[in-house]
Amino acid sequence: MNLSVRSYQKELLDDINLPIEAIRQNMLELDTINTYLGGHRITIKGVQRLSGKQNILHVCEIGCGGGDNLAAIVRWANQKNIQLEITGIDINSNCIDVAKNRKDIGSWGNWIVSDYRDVVFSIQPDIIFSSLFCHHFTNESLIEQLQWMHRNSIKGFFINDLHRHWLAYYSIKIITQLFSKSYLVKNDAPLSVRRGFKKGEWINLLNKASITAEISWQWAFRYLILSKNTIE
């Protein structure tokens, strides 16, 4: 397996016409993966770093999928007595339907079925983030995405995505083959690692986008890219 360069092979989940039951099972298992392999912990860390001591907060996720990341943020905000508004954007209406039907956040979240680039906010969110979203794009389109997140957030943005590494690839391949019931997860999880990033690639992308950000490696095989707006 050559992991020296990013794969641009499409994932099954990139097909917006997938049946909703397949998407629901996929999103359920992604929530489990994010819970036990530290994905939600990294997302909470990003929100904490950007929110500071602010106790009224609007957080927006692009590529929100079934809403598991936003649900994790809601649980954290409730523990901290933070008044939270959440917005989830996804181009796939079935993903938004899964999020809307979550009992913990579905009824009061702001859910938008759209390409994130077409969204115009009447009031900009304090924080915009993505999790396991960037690897679905080419390097060239990511430059535009970084600039959009920077331009549309008040306090800043962060990204939680995969480190392309052989151990991450083979580990998730074995785990999903043994335990997953979703054909989407079995196919897409190891492919996602092949589509992930190395630190030098993030440095190059941020430089091309003219954006300053911190890049930190997180367990298990993720990068947290965090950009704080200097003028709020």
C-alpha cells in the first residue's frame, strides 16, 4: 500500500443517492468510532480552544453527517452551562434526516441541506469546524474551503481529520472487517486514511490559503488544525 501521496479514489459515502438505512448504520458506527478512538475528544478540544470563556456560543459544522460531532459538543456545553446554538450543513439530505431524528439534538438544531459554499449566514457562527470532511476534497479545493471557513467564522475555525499512516490504515481495516455491520464503513474507513494528510501537506495548504493555524497531532492518528481570528 503506497501512502506517500493522497488517494483521490471516491468513497461510497460520496454518492448522495445512497439509501437512508445504509447511511443511518454508517453514521451510527462513525459515532462509535469517534467515541472510542478519540474523535469527539479532539472536536471538544477545538471548541474549547476557540471559545475561551464565552458562555453564549454558536457552533457550525460543515459536512455534519448524522450530527454525532454536534451532539458531543452539546453534551459538553450542558456540562459547562454554556448557552449553545448549533448549525449543521451537509449536501446529503439523508444525512440531515438522520441528524434531525437524533433525540438529543435533532429538534432544535439548525439543519441546512446545501453545499457549504452556497450558504450565506445572516449572523456568522462564532466557530466553524469540520471533522473527517476535508479528506473528501482535492488539495486545490481545500484552499478555497480553508478561506471560506476563515471568512465566515467570528472567533475562528478548526479541522479534525486523519493522519495518513500505515498503522492507522491497517488497524482500521482490521477493526472494521471484524466488527462493522456497515458495508460503507468497511469500504470507506481504510480508504479515508489513504485520503488523509501528512503534516507537511497541511502546512502547504495553509500557506497557499494565506492562513495562519496551529497543527497538532492527536491520538489516534488525527490532526487538529486550529486557526484563531486575531480580530473578533
